Amino acid sequence: MHIVAISAAGTHREHQLLEAHHSLRANVFFDRLGWDVHVVDGREADSFDKLGPAYILAVSSDNRVVGCARLLPALGPTMAENVFPSLLPGGRLHGHSAMIESSRFCVDTMLSNNRRPGSVHEATLTMFAGIIEWCLANGYTEIVTVTDLRFERILARVGWPLQRLGEPKKIGVTMAVAGTLPANAETFLRLRPSNYRSELTPLSQAA
């Protein structure tokens, strides 16, 4: 698999990949997790998709989208502050120009290959590396996100621990927490799988 970043779909392939990514989001967040999200014709989207985000996609060798994340500058509207303010101290996110928000992260967990019992799926590590590589290529050094405690444990397991901004709270059926993650070359090189490939920058070929 390899990483693709799309900010504005300009080709037929990019349109197809974005459509597939919205379908993956519906499958994961609505069908599997039962979140209260808006799904139309099998595709999940919300108001933040109208703000010109960058989408990081993990694409398999047979051109299927197997992982995705949405990135938006933290100085603009964010899910952390606008949707989940109860997870932030004083309900405010103190963003800066080098901070990006990652949201709608998901991976097709039905993939059976490239995973050993108890290990983190290769697609997840590929997505982590892709997000960091995009940040480095675009001048971002810090990522803010809202996630659940299960995913927080995955981040800690791979050596990319979340720095909590507040205490976890129950949001719907999920115990959620907001926090930040560093985006730097050292972390990228540590997390990327050995066969990592991307369409972003030469950094993906670094030793």
C-alpha cells in the first residue's frame, strides 16, 4: 500500500479515491462503531469537509482506500473546539500556525494481511507515517486530535504517546480524550513500515 494526499480532487482518480474514503468512513463510524454521523448513499461527510481539508489516504495495491484521515489547520474551525469543547481546558483550543487537527482517522480493520496477533496493523502505521510526512512537508510540527481511550493505547504502544489536553469524558458511547502529538522526522522514521511508500515527498525514501 502507499500514501496519497488530496487537498482538492482534480483528476478522475482523485475523485474516485475521495468517494471511496467517504464510504470507508461510513462503514467504520456508522456501521461498525454506531456513531451519530450523517450518511447519505453510503458515504459519511460533515461540515468540516467543506473547509478545504487535506485528506491522507492509504491505498492498497489493488487501488482500494484502506485508511484515511482529515487534516485542517488548528487556527480555523476544529472539531476539538467546536464539537468537543468539554474535552479542552476552559473549552478552548490554543492553536498556532504550526498545529494541524487530525480527524476522521480510520483503517479498514477487515484487512487480514500484514498483521500478527496483538500487533498494530501495517495500514495503521502507514497512516501514522503518512500524516507525519504530510505535516513535515507543509510546515506543521504538532497535531491535535480527539480520540478514544482504545486508540490512545495504540498510540502509546507504537511509541507516539498522546499528550492529553484534559481528562477523558464520555461522549455518546465513547470515552474520549483530546491531545496533541509531535510531528517530526525522528517519529516518522521510527513509525513508518519497512515497505512504506508515498506520493508526497522524497522524505519517504529517507534511510
